[in-house]
Amino acid sequence: MIIVGLMSGTSADGIDAAVVELTAEQDTLWMSTLSFVESPHPARLRRRILDLFPPHRGSARAICEANVLIGQAFAAAALNAIAQTRLAPGQIDLIVSHGQTIYHQVAPGRIHSTLQIGAPAVIAEKTGVTTIADLRPRDIAAGGQGAPLVSYVDYLLFYEPGQTRILQNIGGVGNATVLGANPPGKAIFAFDTGPGNALIDHAAWRLSHGALKCDRDGKWAKKGQIHHPLLDDLLSHPYFKQPPPKTTGRELFGATFANGVIDRALDKGLTKFDILSTLTAFTAHSIAQAYRDFVAGNIDLVILSGGGQHNPTLVDMLRRQVGTQTPLDSSDAFGLSSDGKEAIAFAVLGYLTLHGWPGVLPACTGATHPSVLGQITPGNNYRRLLAQVLTGDAQPPSRLRIKRAG
């Protein structure tokens, strides 16, 4: 099957689209990436998305309109990625859309809920391809956190008996999949470590008066000095002591949180460089502290992905915090695009859904049982696709392998 995975994260800076070919051989699913394209959101659309995030309260009309506009943007991103492969849309079997999260609520004592918009009906209509979306709500309905969903794909790809590996994604928030050295199911879990790039990005935008969207290459953070009393106060946030599984997002570590930190820092006389340095350290220290608090024994390898791994200041801080005895590497070294990893993972999850197979490890999300994720919107190819599934393998894959060129 040839599947397009679409992903827009909490940074809401654009859409990642990966065209992935999946081939089943007995218990192994072989994967190759045919194209990966990043499509930045037009400024007006990004503004509309950001206006829906807390603390803003988007009207029903604003959410309804954004749902269609984001669906159109996702469809365009899919068609762009398909065009890079020189395939026609009619040759694509499936599109899997993560959508754009505008609210994710799994705090104790609240109604657990999540909302991703980007109408799959619009994607199916614009492309003609069967589309799967809304992957998170089913896990939440089963008692889970609805995240991190990529942990099952992490396990299929990177589990190595006798080793403890951590797959650390640094997007708008940070999330980790811990693949322990014990047998499967004994020491495998996942959770959001806390802030990733979202606070850094917001601070760069505000302190540059809108000229910057992020602290590119960590240049501002590198010029500043970490304010350790402020950093220690940030690290005392109760979220970090909650045991996994747990998730967070802009509802906690978003614009309101960032503005509070910036205002306090300015009152203390910190420069814009000091503020970026302290917020960058906040991300690095919170990730490393999570390892110390929740990961037993030695860590054999940390594999980084997401936009944060392109920030050398952040990576250097993280390396110092986890210690030189723990190797840090990028998923690129394993043949998996560090930028495209989540879009690729959602393509795999859609493949599982289409076959009626669970796409989640309950130990990673806290669900009471594994569940089949998402909802299917039929495209022009739907009947052919069903026939293909019914004549295919009857058992889910036990491992996922990357097919490299040559």
C-alpha cells in the first residue's frame, strides 16, 4: 500500500506530509518513504489556528470555518507530497490525517476529551482518496490519554532486547517512548515530558515583536545566561512529578504560561537572550529530569526527532543534563526522517486501522485495552481498498523495518 501521512503539531507552524510505501512479509512490515514535504501555514491561517488555542475561546463559527480551511490545507499538502513522487492521486491507497489539535483535556477531575480539526471529508473530496482521521478519541474513550500515539510505531521500529532506548520527540511539547531492557510489556511506557518548542517559539515571537517565529539554531539562547532561580521555580511545577502515562499541551505550556514567565523575567531585569536561554534550559532540564525520575537503570541510547533536535543550543543543554555516558542520536541515522517521523508514524497507524488492528499500547497511554483508532471517510477507491484488505494478511505485524535505497 502507498499511504500519505499528514501531521500538524502543537506549534501549528505547518503541515508535514509523508508518502510511505508499506509492504508486508510474514510478520514484518517493510517501509520506505517516497517523499516528505513540509508545507508552512499561510500567515492568515496560522493566526486563525492560534486564535483557537487557550486562553482564547474560539466561537463555534470560528472553529467551524477553521475546520474546513485546515481540511483544504491538509488536502493541498497531501497532493503536493504526492506530486513529488510523480504518482497520481489515483495510485494512492490511503490518506491518514492527524488533524490540528485545538484542545486536549485529560487532567484529573475533568471530562477527558480531545479535538483535532481539519475535516477529513474535505480531504477525501479534494483528493479522491479514502481518508482516516480522528485517531486520538478512541484511545481516550478506552480510558487512555490519547497520546503519545507514535509509541506503538516506536516499539515496532526500535525495540531491541537487552537495551533501554528512549525515543524523544521535541515538537511543541516533548514526548518520550521508553523501550526498556526487559521483555515486551514489562518496561515499555510513554509520556509527555513537558514543554518542547512552544514556549521558546512564543518567547522569540514576542521578544522580537513578531519578527521571529522561533529562535533559529538557538542563537538567542546561546547569547544569554540561564537564570537558575527562575529555572528551578519552573521545574517545580507539579506536572513533572505526575507519574506516566501523562500528556500535556498548549492548555498548560502555551501562550499564557510563556507570557507569565516572560513578564516575571523582565521584572527581574533579564535580557531577551537570558529569557530564551532559561526557557531552552527549561525544556532540556525537564526532559532529563523525567529520565531520572521515571526510567530505571542505565539508558543505552536516546534517539531524537522533531524540530527541537535542530536547535544545537537545546541539544547541547540536553546532552549535558543526561550525561556524556548516554549517547544521543537522531532518527535520521536509522533511516527515519527526524522531521517526518510523526507523519510517517500516522501513515503506519492508518494502515493498522484499515486492517482492523489496534494501533496503541495501553501501557503507553493508560488505556484499559488496545483499540482500533480513527474514523474512515470513503474516497473513490474505497471498494477496491476493502477488497485489497480482505485478501491480505490476517495478522498484524510484530515488527516494522525501514527499506533503504540500495
